[in-house]
Amino acid sequence: MKDRIMQAFVDEVKDKGIKFTMDDLAGRLGISKRTLYEHFSSKIEILDAIIELTITEFDEKTDAIIQDKSLTLLEKIKAAIMVVPKYDEFYDLQILEQMKKYYPKQWERMNHSLEEWEALKKLLEQGIEEGLIKEQNVELLMRLVIDATNLTLDQRFIWENRITVQEAMDGIVNVLLFGMVEKDARL
């Protein structure tokens, strides 16, 4: 039931923005407010659960990629960048702005998790060390990767260009890792 409630919360936010009531949420689920409160005491508790689940799942997926001995280092880097969290449709620029305004503590936690990516940083450092990636400022590389992947938070862009988040991530990763210029093209 908790998963159903969290998904309904995400759906409610997508439809109405972050300012809705527990009555609205109970109505969407077709349950009583009492039943809803048996699982979560407030909207903040639901939001915290979604954020925690997202961060935990993201970290677990990334760790599984890093531990996968069948992947090359480059495949690990690509796969780590392409990890898309559960409820990815919830992480939209407009929703995050509303969260920042009305739930600053939760926004700060989410923003921090979007900015920190220690596992990827270690993979990039290893790639540079092994000569797979050109010698670069790792902090700059991280900023580029984070900012580029955060472009997928613009759900309007995704929708207007009729691409999925996964397709956008694939394109971003390919440009970041392999560039925009054809292999044989020269200036």
C-alpha cells in the first residue's frame, strides 16, 4: 500500500503541483483519509519516503554497476551516468522549484543528492589513470556530467521533443563520452 500511496503522491504532484491536500490524495487512491494516515502521517513523510527510496535505489543500481565484473570501465561509466531513479517523472524542474519553496529541507536533500556522485567521480578518475579518458580536471568533468544529466529534469523539453528520459540520457552520455564530431572529421 505504501508504494501505491507514493505513486499516487507523484501523480498528484504532476497533475496539481505540490500544493494538494491529503484529502486529494485519499480521493485519488479511493481510500479514506484514515487509511492514508495509517501508512503516512503527513505529506512531508510521504515526500521523505519518496526521496529516500529514490536515493537508495539510485545508489544500489550504481553499486551493482560498479561491482559488475562483466562490464569494462567505459561500460561502467556509461551505465553509471545513465542510472535513472524511480519516480523520474517526479524530478521535474517545476516540481523541484515548488519543493524548494514549500519544502526547503526536502529540496536541499534532493538537490544535494543530485549534485553528489562520488561513485562516478571514482570511475572517471580510474579512467584517467588508466588512460581511457583524456587527462582532464575531474571536478570540471563532474560538473559537465551533472549539469548535462540534470537537463533531463526539464520534462517539458523531453515531451516537446518526443523523447524519453532514457533516450535523452543515452544521447547525453554518447556526446559526453565520444563527442559530437564524426571520427574522420577534421577542422
